[in-house]
Amino acid sequence: MGRHAEIARALAIRARAAKLKSDGAALGDEGLKAEGRRREAVGRMAQAEAKAPRRTAGH
């Protein structure tokens, strides 16, 4: 997967997580909010990994 596609995927994960978190807050569902926070953290890690410089095998 290309770098831009990885970043877009990470942003999509974060957007879905924010929606979950928002829905949980609106409904008063702590479990939904917690799941949104967990997925948001996963999205942040994926985004950071996608933006990190690539390492090559050669010198």
C-alpha cells in the first residue's frame, strides 16, 4: 500500500472512531465512548507509522 493510501486509511479509522465516541456521548453509552477512544488511539498510531520515514534495506 502506498504512503498516501496508508495516511488516508489512518484518517478514515480516526474519523469512524470520532463518530463512535460522539455517538456514545450523545447516547450516554460509556462502552461506545471507550471503544471510540480505543479506535482513535489505533488510528493515531497508524497515522504516525504512515508518516514515519521509510527505511531501506541498502546502505
